[in-house]
Amino acid sequence: MSNTEILVLGGPDVGKTHYAGQLLGRLRYDRHGKLRLRAGGVEDLSKLEEVLSCLEEGRAAGHTPAETWTGIQCALETSSGGSVLLEWPEYAGERLFSIIESRIIPTEWRNSVETATGWMLFLRPSTLQLHEDLLVRPTGLTPEHTSSEVNFVDGSSWDDRARYIELLQMLILAAGKSTFHKASSPRLVIVLSCWDELETTSTPEEVLADRLPMLDAFINSNWQDSAWSVWGLSSLGRSLSQDDHDDEFASQGPEHFGYVVPPQSTKHNSDLTAPVAWLLKV
Ligand SMILES: Nc1nc2c(ncn2[C@@H]2O[C@H](COP(=O)(O)OP(=O)(O)O)[C@@H](O)[C@H]2O)c(=O)[nH]1
Ligand SMILES: [Mg+2]
């Protein structure tokens, strides 16, 4: 059995945990997906079981506590009969952002960064932090900070267009890769999460290029075309609340909700395992 680790990357509140919960449900029960769980192929899934049982009641699950770092291991079977051992980290997104702030990559990350064969970066377009810049400011307006005594630049933290480039640069370095040639490994999946919030008819590539053009250009110039892809993801298909039950969601069951929008497509596909399968070349 080949041992494959997927490094899940993403800040807080981008939908990593709900995706993991829904993925577990699909791997277990969906016989038509590209990947499924081997019988007895998982160790401790209690963290994800909690998520799934909230969803079964039609409720959203809570936030992953900052001290959590769980590596979930599952043995998977591909639709063509192959097997892979998947390692899936579950952690609070704040830990990822602290790498960029402190410029130190802690040991817990280092192993995964070096050994993972696939990186999965979660971005939630509806909550990106994008500060005003020359490109978006209407022409003819004097920028406020030039006439003020204080040199004020909008926003108190990183602009997400720069943040994720910086993150990828640090990880490429930590993985011991060079950017001299375009990379063929690790394979990279960009997940544009909570796709239902966008109400768009664009392809995932169009949304990435529109919202994060610098990141799109950075990846294009450092990864081979065949080694990276962009997916829309809506794990739940709609927004759920932690307190109110969504009766329709509960009565039909979480397995009937959620979809991905595959690369270069605008169509919904209910196989939530597809981006993972793509990373694993299944
Ligand atoms: N609209 C919508 N909201 C979602 C979806 N997936 C997750 N969410 C919400 O997004 C928030 C963050 O999700 P969570 O999985 O905890 O993010 P994490 O911090 O990255 O693990 C929660 O309030 C979820 O209810 C989705 O597919 N659509
Ligand atoms: Mg979480």
C-alpha cells in the first residue's frame, strides 16, 4: 500500500473541518466516488464523528480548538482496486497564520511539509482580506494617507493576496524544493471553499484569477500545469447554523448535500472525494 500524506493548508474558518467531516461520510457510504474507505481502515476518528453527527442533526459544528493537532489516518481503496494510506491533519487555522507572522516552521509542520505528496490549500473567497490598493482605487481621488500627517496604509494585517504567496514560498523552502524549474511535486490543489456563497457562474480558475491574481501568477510560474488545479468546493451546499437545526438537511442527510466544481467547469459534482483523488492521481 502506498503511503500518502496530504497536507491541508488553510487559515481559520475556511471550511477545513466541515470538509473533513463530509469527506468521511462520502468515503464510508458513497459507492460511486473515486475513493472509498477500506473496512476497518481508520483509527481514531472521534473528532470527525462529532462533526458528522452535528451535520446529521442539520447543524454546523464548532471551531477547532487551537491546541488540536490530530493526524487522521485512513486506508482507502480506489475505484480501480488500488490502495492508499491517507494522512489528514486537523488543526486550527490560526496555527498556519502564526507561521507567516513568526517566520518559523514548527516541527509538527516540518515533517508533513517534507513528506506530503500533495498540498491542499483552502481559500474562502467570500472572507478574503483584501486591502485597498492603486488598482481598485477610483482614478482622480487623492489617497487619504498622502495628505495625512500619519502615514496610514489601509488594513492592520497581511493582505491575503500577499499572505498566501509568502506562505507558499516558505513551504517550498521548508520542503527543500527549488523554484529553478517548475515543480511537478508536491501536487497542489487550490480549494475555493464555501462556493455556494459566491453565487457565481464562473469557473474556479476565473474566480482565482479575478480575486487573487498575484497568487495565480505565482503558482503558474512555479508549478507545472499538470501538477496543480483549482476546484470550487461547497461541503454543505448551503450555510448551516450551530444553534438552529436545518430540517431539510437533517431529514435528507449530509450525504445528499455538498458538491465540488471541477477545474475548468461550472458544473456541480457531488463526489467530494474528487479533489483528493486528483492529488493522489487516482
Ligand atoms: N455556506 C457554507 N458555509 C460553510 C460550508 N462549509 C463550512 N461552512 C461554514 O464555515 C465556517 C467555518 O467552517 P470550519 O469547517 O469550522 O472551518 P475551519 O476553521 O477551516 O475548520 C462554519 O461556520 C461552517 O458552518 C459550506 O460549504 N457552505
Ligand atoms: Mg477546523
